Amino acid sequence: MEIKRRDFLKILGVSGVSAAVSGCSSETSRTLIPYLIPENEVVPGQATWYATVCRECPAGCGVLAKTMEGRAVKVEGNPDHPVNQGRLCARGQASLQGLYNPDRIRQPLRRGADGNLQPVSWDEAERILAGRISELKGQGDRLAFITPVMAGSLDRLIDLWLKSVGGGKRLRYEPLSYESLREANRITFGVQEIPVYNLQNANFILSFGADFLETWLSPVEYARHFASMRAYRAGVMGRSVYVGPRLSLTGANSDEWIAVHPGNESFLALGMVNAILAEGLAEGLPAAELKGLQDIVAPHTPEAVAKQVGISADKIRVLARAFVKKHPSVALADAKSSNATDICVAVNLLNYVAGNVGATVRFGAEAAMAQVSSYGSFQKLLREIEQGAISILFVAGVNPLFNLPEGKRLRERLGKIPFVVSFSSFPDETTESAQLVLPENTFFESWGDYEPWTGIRGLQQPVMEPLYDTRALGDILLLLSTRLQNNEKLPWKNFYFYLRDQWKELYRRIKPDVDFETFWTESVRRGGNFQSVATKSVQLNPEVFKKSFQPPVFAGAGDGFALIPYPTLAFYDGRMANRPWLQELPDPVSQIVWENWLEIHPSDAEKLGIKKNDLLQIQSPAGEIKLPARISKNVRPGIVAIAVGQGHSAFGRYAQGRGASPMSLLSAEPEADSGALIWYGTRVAVRQTGLKHMLASTSGNDRSHDRGSFRRFPWPPFKAE
Amino acid sequence: MIAVVIIVGMGAFLLNGFSRARVAQQPIGFSHKVHAGDFKVACEYCHSYARRAAVAGIPSVQRCMGCHKITAADKPEVQKLQNHWNQKQPIQWVKVTSMPDFVFFEHWPHVRAGVKCQTCHGPIETMEETVQVNALNMNECLACHRKEKASIDCVTCHR
């Protein structure tokens, strides 16, 4: 029987109706199940909002979590929190996909005889762990505890807990650390801190590689500052110049990009200082300081720098003049090369001579990030692990096996010697090597506090019951302490009581006019307690006058490309790669989704005969990876850039099998002055594999092909500079 | 063959169409007549969200047990309720009243405007077994909204 097209559609239409109708009347959708015991704060269909703190990155933004029927369904920025003032970034929005992630670890796991992780009860897990700790017999230094920067009650509880078991090494690990900045502040001003940067009051931002719109220190805060300084206010629009080898989102939003070779930023800053001093633009400097500064920058005349950096001496002078005349201005540095501290010192001097220190760069309130342990201390720990001096390793909230360049080596060692306990909420590269996994609650399910800057104390409250059989880290430690009969030293029933006690101390210190219960309830309701801290005046540290400035050093063959690994807006250091929303969020500059790539300049690509989407082999003395090419003028010639964050081998279904991580290519050298990991210190060889790997881009093309997509028109208030 | 498909399709449609009018088999033989009619329990005593939320809310088992721990504790249907409470199992009631799709209905503005529950739900205080008496379609909504001079703007309900 022949069916005509029209008849076929008729059949399809009718059977579609019957399918739809029977679909609606299925028995499950027709039952109404009321609560057994109703929740006090729940009204069906009505949202309840709870203030808490986003813990996806160290910026510590305040968030409001919208809950419906006891489930968090949306997060927004908390308008009362001074860091983000109601705004929230894509990572913060995607934090819900951490909470509801299908790959979450749902109960404690232990490694069985067959090498696989198997479920155990909390009771059994605690018994095993307590046994292991008792075996130390007071040799506390055989225990090491790695956490991120926590800056709050939990941080202090971990220290107390370690003390109660007889000591132990404590490491605060952040893959994106600012050790060179901290060390440079010590050398320049004698304060080992990270100051507050007041970008909104600046008329000129000169960023030396600091991607403050993506990841640098406190991106949501700085994006707000940037928008405000770029707004047409009081007749002028703030100016922004980006200096660095790669055009990041921050660079793309600036008026100008100066593409220097990585590590040469220090010379540009010194050249500017030289020009400012030579033209007598620096005001109010004591004679001794002026003399000292002139001596440091004497070799770095604009002419000399012009040769090193590749821009004209006049250009350096114009920049220098604008930087001083647009007072207050601000120079920011995020240095990752072998001379990182030099760059940060040079930028500090630039801020100092332009009179920005105390105006847009304010010491006094300190960033929590300054508490980070240096990369050098990790290398020390690694050596101790290799020598067998560590028996138990606790890892909470970080994934060093993915982020450290020594990840592979560490994995081999961890497999043999110590007893590794992971507190991760998700399976990751570190839980792969763990003997015991005690899953932590996500921040939506636990109490806590976080002080990203001195005086800004965000209070974190659980917005819902834990979804699975997981516990808060503080509670795990206190229960363990009970089992080890250390209750005298740690008398708290659970972490909530410890947190309240800590806030009682804060209450006594700041003496508000209300009783403690009112203070506590108000702090929980508002999302924290926020105080401003007085600015501390700083002077030049005499040590800075002895500083010599070195050119950057690169490992690997001299004809290779300098490798620029960079963190991204979506994945930060890679901890967010298991969030599908972020995987499908196009990279803001290249519009590519789901994977990472190698970015190379067209002139270099032409020399090597590389075409778009060619799969390349990227080799360094430390390792090799394969990635497709993206040919773009967003990188300067002589370098290749690769985003960090993809290339996970064990981080759940959404992060699996996407791209590669450039960290394994790094030569794992600490910087001489600060001990920070050198990110920009490796040369790589790039070779064709003869294969193609298509990248998914949502834009299709980078060019407008004269379609008139963008028009320029003059607006009188904006005058050419 | 086309005719067969059409008949089967129509059959499925008609069956589903009629099933609305049928009395649903509830897990417990609950009578609105006894509660709201004979004993004059206020509607909002049990449907406690009606004044505050989109849904009126089916009472929690705890709310039922507030009275039935003692009241009529010997009745077999009440013992079914007590079993649910003792086993900490919520009751799976079968839904009786439905609105058409694509309408955004909230109880609270209607309750607060003084609309009687019976206006839409019929003489519920006389029903031994609860049924839907009004179609609750756009015709009925608009008739009442016009009569009471409530908004008949499209986006009031279709948003």
C-alpha cells in the first residue's frame, strides 16, 4: 500500500494527539504528595532567600541563594556584601551545578584490596582514620594537611586540630597565587601583604598582565570598579592600557594593548619611572628616595627599554606623562615569569612615583590571598614525601595532582608511601590517589565564614540540608577528635558551635551596641559583618635600592615558543571544569566552547605551515600534549598560549576527555625571589601531527567582512588624546 | 489503515476525557462532607497556604494527626492515616482538580479578594467523595473576572 505524504502527515498528527493526551494522564503526574511534617520556613511556590558566601574562588563574594521547597534553585549576588555589591560572575552562577552535580561523592569511600574505591560507613571511615593517626604516636610532623586559603574559623580550627594531634604541616595551596606580588611588597614597602586596589577612583589603569576582569584577585569587584571608571563621569572617561603577551578579555576591553614579550614588563615599568623622574614629574619625594630611585632606574632609559620591549622611546614617555598627569592612576601586576618579583617591584615603584600609593593602592586592609603557602613549600613537601617522611596526607578543597606541574610524579609517589585522605566533594585527580575519601558538604550545605579582605567577614550558612551522606569538614575533624579522645583541647560539639564562639570573640572585639544574639542573627541575615579598615601609610624599604632587575629566563630549546598558560573566566584554575554551563559558555574572546586550544600568531603559523584546526604536538623538556591550533593576532609572535582548566583525567563526566592541561609542560621551577611557580618560563616545540581537530566556535568567524556590523561615529565629548 | 489509527487515537482521547468525571480512587476515604460540612472545619485550617501561596496546599500528615490522634481514632479510614504517620510515610493523594495548561493561576489573590472556595470548587462541603465540578476553563475565568471587574488583561493569567 502506498502512502502519500499528505496522508502520512495526517496519521502522524492523529497519533501525536493520542500520545500527548495519554502522556498527560499518567498516574505518577496525578498524585499529590504533601509533607509528612511541614518545614517551618517553607511555603510551597514561594521562595526563601538565604545570604551566604560563594566559595568557588578566593574572592569570597556574598551571595543570596533562592530556595524553593527546601532546594536551592538560583544564586544572585548579595547587594549588602562590599566585595560584589549584588553582582555575581558566571562561576558563581554555576555553583549550583556543583551542588547538584551527578558525579558528587555521596558517601565515604575507602580503597579496597582490588584498588577500587568502595563505600564505607562514616563510623568505619572514622575508625580507620583514627587508627592511622594513633599510629603516629605523637610524631605529628609526619602528617601534612593541604587546604586552600580559608581565612576564617575553619582555618583556625584546622590549626587547633593539628596541634591536638601533635603538630603537623599545614599548607594553604592556591594554583593562582600572588606570591611574587606579596614578596615585591615586602621588598618595596616592607609589608608582606596584598593591598586593596581602588580601581574605581583611578583615571588611568595600566595593567601589566593582571586579568582583573577574569580571575585576578577579586574579578567581580574589579569589573564593577572598571565599569565605573570607564563611565563618562565628570567629563572624562577613564583610560585603560594592557601590557602583556596575550590579549585577554581585560586586554580586549582596554584602549590599547602593548604586546611585550613575557618577562619584559619590568623594563617597560622601569623605563616609565625613568621618564617620570627625568622630566621632574614625581612630586613630594624626599631627596634621599629620589636619589635612590634615580640610581635604580638609571640604566633603564626610555631608549634602552625601547630596544628591549619593542615600542618607541617616545611612546614610553607619552605613557609615563599620561600616567602621572591622570592622577590618581593605578598600575597592576600579575607576573608569572622567572623575574616575576622584579616586575612587581618595578610596578610598585611606578605606582609610588606617580603618587598612587595611599590613593588607589592602599595598604591596611589585607587580602586573604597573602596567606597562601609558597610553591617552594610544596616542593619541600614533595621531597619529604619521596623521602618517606610523611605518613598521612590530608587534602581538602584543592586538587594539587591536577594543578601542580609535578602532578604525575606526585601521583606515582602517593601510590606507594603515605595514607592519603581526600575530603573532596567530587571524584578528581587527587581522590584517584586517595586511600580514604571523606566527602565534604558543598558550601550551600555548611556553616562557615570567609574574610577575603581584612574587616570583610562573610558569614556562610547552610541554605539546605545536605543532599547526600556528606559532612562539613569542621564536623569531620571534631568527630575525629572525639574518637581520638582529644575533647579537652577541642570541646565543641560541632562546627556550628565553634563558629559561634569565634563570632563571640569578634563581638567582644568590635563591641556593637546590641546583645550577641541580635548581632549574630543580623550577621547571618545580612551575610556577614563588614567594617572598613584604616589605610596604613607605607614608605620605601631601603632594600629596594639594592634591587637588580634581571631579564626573564626560559627553559627548553632556544628556537621554541614561550608558553603562556592562562586561567580562564569560566574554569578559573580548572576547579570549575565539571560544570556543564561553563563548558558550554563560549570563551569571551575566541567564542570557542567545550575544549581548549593552542593560540599562535599568523606569522608563526605561516612559518610552520600551520592551518586552523590542525592538531599539534606541543613538546617541552617536561612533557608533551596535543591540541588543535587557533591562529590569531591575540597573541604576539614568538609565544603560544594555552588555557588552563581542561584536560582533566578524573573529574566527572562533564570534564572528561576535553582538551589538555598545559601545566604538565612546565619545568616546575620556583622563582628565585618569591618561591612562586614560574608559569611563563618554558619554551615549547610545536609540531604538526598531520591530523585535524575541529573546534566548536559559536561565532564562526573573527572578522566582520565589511558587513557594517560595527560602525564608528564621533561623539564630541570624546576627544582624541 | 488510516481509519484504524484515527479510531484508536480518538478512543484514547475519549477515555482520557471521561476519566476526569470519574471519582478518583483515593488511598484514604476522606470526606469533605464530614470535615467542612458536618463539623464546619474552616477550609484554610487544612489548606493553610491558600492565602499565602499559589497552591492551597494539601495538609501535612502531621496536621491531620493533630486531631486524629484522638478524634475518631477507631474508624478504619483514620487508622489508615495513623499507619502512614507511624511508618513516617506521606500519603499519595490522587489529584482531583486540574487547570488547563498555559495558565498561571495563584490561589492567594483570589482568597484575599474574598472569593469563596465554593465559587470554583463547587459545593465541596456536601461531597463524600471529591470531584471537580467546574471545567475551570478560560470561559469560566473570564465570566467571573468580568463580573467582579478583575483584570482581563492577557498577561494577568498568561505570563
